[in-house]
Amino acid sequence: MVEDLDSPVYENGMALHKHPLRETPIRGLVLAGGRSARMRRDKGLLTYHRMPQVLWVRGLLSRLCEDVYVSINPEQCAIQPYDDLPTLVDQEADRGPAAGLLSAWEALPESAWLVVAVDLPLVDTDTLAALVAGRAPDALATAFRHPDGVLEPVCTLWEPAARPALSDCLSSGDGSLRRVLEAGPTKELAAPAPRVLMSVNTPGEYRAALTRIELDEGA
């Protein structure tokens, strides 16, 4: 009897193959298409590291990914620097980051997407490299679990296997990336220092993050 090396077995809900699956390429996706209602400014254009945040995040991802795209809404198409970047226009930006990720898969379906939202200004190369190094291609995603028990959905390595589950959730009116992660299977990693994944959504949080970055870079 010939052994089927490609047939998975299952352990704790995770498909385990007898030899490694061929990994799909990792592409970077900067999530920049949100409406920024609380910030009242485009969060991708905020300056933290002496450049617009969208360029900073794209630079981080470019060190680890085959190529990098920026998810934007239609109103951003003619705005600099978006008009000079490789973008994927999300026609349903009001449905949140899940719609942006699905739009990326529609454009490039055979991709694993290393996703970073522009409202995470303290994310660094080491944080993203940990996701790539800890990657589990058989899972739906590789994600950090915060100390409070919450999985992080927008600094995450998403595998193409997550696409059907995410599409089903959106079709039912539930656009929560986190719920897809919790349903799993998800490869979980311990979160880096808590502040690295700090989300910045208001002018006050922006000022606090600037102070933090200035202190770190001056150290």
C-alpha cells in the first residue's frame, strides 16, 4: 500500500501533514482604508517616524515580503502618497479591515498576507519577523495573543485558507477578523511588549505615541 504523504491528520483541530506543504508566497498588506472617524484625519498620513505612517509600514513589510500593497478606499486614490503606491482599492471600506483583506485575496488569491494596520505606529521589524518565523501554513493565520487573552487581527499573517471563513462571516454581516481567529485553527504566538501593538485612534493617543517614539529613538 502506498502511503499518501499529502493526506493530513488532525491534532487539536490543526491539520498536520507528513511532509511540509508547499508554502504560498507572503505578500504585505498595509490596511489604510479606514475612515478615521475618531482621529478626524487620515491615519496613514500621520507622521510618526519622520514620514507618513503608510510609507513607514510599507517599508517594514518590504523587508519580509515578496511585494507590498496598500489597501485604500476610493476617496484616497488621488491623494499623495497613495497615488504613487501599489494599491488595492476596497470598494466596501465601511465594512472594516475584513473587506480590505478579502479584496486583496480577490486580486491575488494565492497569497498569504502579512497584514499591518496603519494605526499601529509602534510595530517594528522584529515583531513582523516573529510572525514569519512562527508561520504555520496549515492554520488559518499566525497571530499574537495579548496578555488579556485577545488575539490581534491586524498585525497578523493570514493564510489563504482563511478566505472562505472570512467571506462567510462578511456575508452574514459579521466582519470581525478576531472572531475568525478565535474559531481557528490559529497558530498563536506570545505577544511582544504590550506597547508594540498599541492602537492609536484619537488625537490624544497620537500625541502620546509621538512622545513614546521620541523617547525610544532618543534612547
